Amino acid sequence: MKYMNLSLLNEAAKFLVQYGEENGLSKDTISDRQRCVSKEIKSTGTYTHTLEEITFGAKLAWRNSTKCIGRLFWETLDVFDARHVESPDEVAHYLHQHIKHATNAGKIRSTITVFPPLKQNEPQKVQLWSPQLIRYAGYTLDNHKVIGDPACIELTKIAQKMGWKGEGGPYDLLPVIFQWKDEVPIMVPITKEEILEVQIDHPVHQNWGPLNLKWYAVPIISDRYLEIGGLRYPAPFNGWYMETEIAARNFVDSYRYNRLRDVAEHLGLDTSSTTTFWRDKALVELQHAVYASFKQAGVQIVDHYTAAQQFQTFRDKEEKQQREVKGDWTWLIPPVSPALTPIFHQGIVNEELTPNFFKQKRSSL
Amino acid sequence: MKYMNLSLLNEAAKFLVQYGEENGLSKDTISDRQRCVSKEIKSTGTYTHTLEEITFGAKLAWRNSTKCIGRLFWETLDVFDARHVESPDEVAHYLHQHIKHATNAGKIRSTITVFPPLKQNEPQKVQLWSPQLIRYAGYTLDNHKVIGDPACIELTKIAQKMGWKGEGGPYDLLPVIFQWKDEVPIMVPITKEEILEVQIDHPVHQNWGPLNLKWYAVPIISDRYLEIGGLRYPAPFNGWYMETEIAARNFVDSYRYNRLRDVAEHLGLDTSSTTTFWRDKALVELQHAVYASFKQAGVQIVDHYTAAQQFQTFRDKEEKQQREVKGDWTWLIPPVSPALTPIFHQGIVNEELTPNFFKQKRSSL
Ligand code: HEM
Ligand code: HEM
């Protein structure tokens, strides 16, 4: 406990200095705030961020996310303060509100909702079990085939154990599952009405209806902690999609929807041999289709080439501020034509600064 | 010198054990050979590999090359022993012979030629300055445009200083430049007649003549040392090409031939916006064209998907021998559709074992 507090004191002090300096606060103001926080930690074991601190801290966490290519826009994050929720219903309210605010009829807003922080010797108030607020169920059939998203088989089973019944289709919306304190987990149904989905068609080689490819508009990651100044908050966040996430991974990975061959056959490509390059050709048409369908539906999305250019601009801007951008090369390069982007050709230091997002271990059913 | 010898003794012993064990030699035979080598090192400061040791050592160096996706075939390396060369002419002879043996009218043979090892307190006998035995010149024009291969501008200038005159075209064969002992560097002309080149056309969207894309058949890397048991040999080596090396890097990198836009325009793609995905589409057609043209010309080449599968087989085979394959993920993933290969989805330990190939610092003109 003593040790914990010391490290918390240090982390808090470090963050308060960074917060103060980047926001042009005077030395006095900063050290006043530090004194105040130290006192609070010494008497209560923890401390409370101001709304401004938590807002700026969340933006810094995004700026520091080594795996994120979308960081140029780190200052435009909308932060909802849900630290004061007192019941599961309030949590559900904030989850729905996050979806609504972020979706914004397709003009997606980068958003984060900050739930109560973890505290020593207290049960965690809110623990989100779902990896994203919007997810499609995955069902294993008797013949070991999977309907839906194989990434969600476990979550689907948990929901089913809790009494949820899916329709058995490829795109059944799962409820969000979360735990309130030590209680049994709770399901929050997510309805088709409150989300946006995009049916995928190809702008040139049309008639993709029979392929039945669709995806939801907003990826809202919900299994990370937001760490600011030594405190850890459950905090779902979202940006908008880069097309490869859907079109090169979700639809294509052999352990996800695995639809590449279907797409190639639908395009009439010669799939009899690897060396017709049908995989690469189908993959690129799929990028085009997903991108164009989102645009057509008025849903914000970015292509990987533009995203890489934006990342370059981010690096340039940061360097002008004497801040070296950290990054995880293996995540930052897009999985389609990576060598066409400058990221591929440059080194980048892979180091985790705080504030940041960290993966959280979940209790199990 | 004492210290140097100790480390040489250790490296030699380590290699001799590995050599002996992997080749089923008895414990006695191995320790006899170790004793013999120790004596030689103690009296002469160095030692001499048998032909068998150097042959096996070179294969191990390939097997240990963390950046190489082509390692399934590590046992099929043809090794030429050129340790006894006594003159620049003999070096030139071995270089021509390497090209001839490796090229083999298109049925490319993985080949390595081993030149005399570096020795303490003696000038290095053979020092290859050229990064590959076959290379195209690069000329900077007054308007800063480049004709030919921008990667070879420096080497071209060196050749020009030495009296070489290129034709100023995009695919002028550079001479091989090497140094014999402390003498001034020497040029070995490489003629069109002794090499193979492939003119690139597309098997479906034909008529790529106006694009004037061609490449040589065999990449013979010549600026690495082969290190075996503490000794370092200049040793050019080659395999055959994977199509991406030519079609996603040499022709495409903005700091190489930079021809992607030309290809896209020739294909009639709409290059007015990034989000027609013209870059990715042109890139894939270029893979197809390079691959098919090589095949059509009877020149061995492998596509990146097949190469990745072969690498997987290599990993499986090695694991059966209880050997963990080391690798550099950032090099092993192909630069086209990497997520379609298993390599992308797996971790791999990046560690340099010896024997191996190491980059060599070159003296400068
Ligand atoms: C605004 C548009 C955004 C785009 C286009 C974008 C793009 C991406 C992409 C392509 C990835 C890699 C995903 C994968 O391969 O699974 C990623 C990862 C990540 N992004 Fe962003 N992002 C955006 C907004 C945000 C926001 C608002 C945050 C946080 C406030 C954020 C934090 C992260 C984090 C923490 C990861 C790593 C996720 C993980 O470990 O699984 N991003 N982003
Ligand atoms: C037989 C067919 C072969 C194929 C298809 C192949 C494929 C490749 C590829 C695609 C690369 C990456 C090149 C780059 O991105 O610049 C590579 C690198 C490498 N390969 Fe292989 N390879 C083959 C044979 C060999 C042989 C025979 C050796 C040595 C005996 C070798 C040793 C290496 C080394 C040392 C590298 C790293 C080169 C560097 O650091 O620039 N490979 N290989």
C-alpha cells in the first residue's frame, strides 16, 4: 500500500507537470495542484482528476498509442465523463449515448467515455467484458463450421449462457456484457436502430448483393484501460475505420469471416492457381468496395494510403514540438500494399509512454 | 591478438561441434578435428576449413538468414571454393563462372562462391565493392532527374571515375568493382551475353512494350561476409527472385525506378484520386506481369504467396529437428498483401545465429 501510493504519487506528479506545461499553466499553478493531489493521495489513497485533466489525459493516451495510424486527430477527441455512475442502468445509459454521439448519422466523432477508476481495496465498479460495443455473434455448428464472426465465439457463448438468443445469422448484434461491482454480469442489448451498418457493394463491378457482406460503421474498443497519472479507467473509445481493418482483416483473415475466395469467384477471377494473383486482386477490389460503400452510405472511413499520409503529417507536427513519435511498425504498416506508404521505409521507436491504453484482464464467468 | 585468438578458438570449436553433430560424426572424430584446429590457430593465428566444412557452413549461414523467406531450400546450395585465388584475373574468372553456373539458362541454381578469408595483420585479398554482381547504372541529370537505378548512383560514379562509360540508358550493366589487396580497385565488365534479362509484359493486359520494363534474372548479393566458425569470407551468393523484389520494390519505390504511376496510366486506371485504389491495383498487375514474364522466359521466380507457404514448410521441418527458426518479421512479410500469408499472423524470434551473412564496410575511393 505504501509502495503503491509512492508510485501513484510519482505518476500523478509526472502527469500534472505534462498537463500543466502543455497547457501553458504557470509553475506555481502546477505545484499548487501537485501539493493538493499529494495531500489527497496521502489521506485517501487515490485522487480525482479535474474534467480538464481527464479530457487532456485521454487525448494524450491517443497521441501515445503506438499502434494507431490515426493519431493526427488526437486533439479532436470528445470526452464523456461517466465517473459518477451509481448503477448498472446509468452505465447502460452512457453506453447507448456513446454509440449515438460517435455514430452521428455517419459523420463519426472520435469519442471516449470514462468510467470510474479502479481503486485499491474496492471492487471495480464497471468492468466491460465486450471487446467492442458493437460486435457480431459467432456460432459454431456441429460440423465445426462457423456462422458469423469467429472472433466472437466465446462472447457469444457467454451471452447464450446468460439467456441471450441470437438468430443464428452472420451479422447478429451481440449485447454488450459488463459487470457491475462483484455482481453477476449484465447484458445491454444493442439494437439495429441505434447503430449504422453498411452493405458492401462495388462501385464498378456491381451486384455484390449475393455476397452479403456488411459491417458496422463504428469500431468502439471497450476492453482497454485508459491510464492517466497512475489511475486506470475503463473507457470505451472510437475513431472511424480505415478500410483495411474491415476489408483486409475482418472479412479476409482465415480465422475471421474468411471470404476472400468467395469475393474472387464473384469477380470471376481465375482461382485455379496462386499465380494468377487472384488473392491480391480480390483483396484490392474488396478494399475499393468497402471504402466506396461507406462513402456512398455517408459513413466516414479513411483509405490506408491517405491514413499513412496523415500519419506522416502527425509525425512532422510532433517533431516540430520536439516530441518524438513512438510507434509499433508491425501495426502501423497497413496490411495492403504497405511498401507504398512512407511508414514502411522508416524506422520508429517502439516505446509506451503514459497516458496510454492498456489491455485489461477480464474476470471469467 | 591473444584475445582475438581466444574468441576464434571458441567460435571454431562451436562450429566444429555443430558441423560434426549435424553430420553424424563421432565424438572422437569431432574432438580430433578440434584439437587439430586449436593447434593451427595457436601456431598461425588462423585455421583452414575443409571443403566439407565450408560447404556445410555456407548452407547453415543461409539457414540462419533471418531476413530470408527462401530458406526451405538451404540444403541445395552449390558452393564454389575460390579460397585459393592468387590474382585479380582469377577473381574475375570466378565471378563470371558464378554468373554462368547460377544463371543456367533460367533454371537458376542457388550458388555461393567463397573467396579467401580475412586474416589479422594481412591486407584483405578480395574486397567486392559492388552490392550485386549484376546491377544497372544510375545517372543523375542536370535537372536532378535520374536515368536508371537510383540505388546505383554512387557505384556508377565510382565506375565513371575509373574510366567506365555507360550509354546513359535505364538498364546499362555496370561492371563489377572489386579491390585486390591494397591495390587500386578493378573493374570486371559484365556483358549482356553472359546474363539473362527478362522484358516485362502482362499476360492479359498486353502490350507493355512502351513501358520498357525489364530486369535481370539473378540477384547475386556480393557485399556480405560469410562468417563460419569465426572466419569471415567475402562470398557472393544468389537464389532466385521473389516477384515482389522486382515488382513491388525495384520498379516501385520512390527512391528506385518509381514507375507505379506509369504502369497505372498504361493500364488505363483512374489516377485522379487515391480512393480509386489505382496504386494497389497497378501494384498487383505489376506482380502478375513480372511473374508471368519470368515464367514465359523460362526464368525461375517465385510468387510471394508460394514463398510464404514454403517458409511455413521450412519452419515445420526445422521444428521437427528441435530447431527454432529465427526471423526478422519486418523483412519476412512480403510487401504485397502481407496479411494473406501466415508469417504476418505469427510471432518469430529475431536473433542472429552463426554461421551467417554480415554486411561489410567498404573502403572508399
Ligand atoms: C480517428 C480515426 C482513427 C483511425 C483511422 C484509427 C486507425 C487505427 C488502426 C488502423 C489501428 C490498427 C487496428 C488493428 O489493426 O486492429 C488502430 C489501433 C489503435 N488505435 Fe486508432 N484510429 C483512430 C482513432 C483512434 C482513437 C480515437 C483512439 C483512442 C482515443 C485510438 C487508439 C488506438 C489504439 C489504442 C489502438 C491499438 C488497438 C489494439 O491494441 O488492438 N485510435 N487505430
Ligand atoms: C532460393 C531462392 C531464394 C529466395 C526466393 C529468397 C528470397 C529472399 C527475399 C525475398 C529476401 C528479402 C530481400 C529484400 O527485401 O531485399 C531475402 C533476403 C535474404 N536472403 Fe534469400 N532467397 C533465396 C535464396 C537465398 C540464398 C541462396 C541465400 C544465401 C546463401 C539467401 C540469403 C539471404 C540473405 C542474407 C538475405 C538478407 C539480405 C539483406 O540483408 O539485404 N537467400 N531472400
